[in-house]
Amino acid sequence: MNNEKISFNYICEGIAFSFFKDQPFFFDKKEMNAKKILLIKKPKLIVVGTSENKSSFSFNLLKEAKKSKIPSIGIVDMLCNFQ
């Protein structure tokens, strides 16, 4: 196993924004779109929480990641409406 450093950033909305905004790993997207963020951060992997909000920024991020052939993972972050 190699000793590569793993770096990460959080891009948050809603309640999570208030909770994480002062953390060193927080990335404030301001008015940036998903494509610009991917160009700036150059991620090797995108990990998003699931969302019922159809206008969630994570969907834009996933769409751009797919176009850029960046692998992505969706994590179930809350158990609701699972039926």
C-alpha cells in the first residue's frame, strides 16, 4: 500500500452548510457551477449523499462527473421514505 495523502472537500447545502462552513475541508461553491468546480478541484472521485430534492446541486455535480469520466458514489445519508 502506498502512502498517498487523501484530500477531500465538502460542498454543502441546507443545514449541512451551517454545520460545516467553518471547517478547513469546507469548499464554498458560491456561484460556481459544477463544471467549474471540477476544473478547479480536479477530483479523482465524487461522493454525494442521496437527496429527495430534485434541484440539489449534487445532481449537477454527478452529471458533470459522468461527462468527465470521474467515478462517483452515492451514500444513503438518511433513512426516510424507504418503502
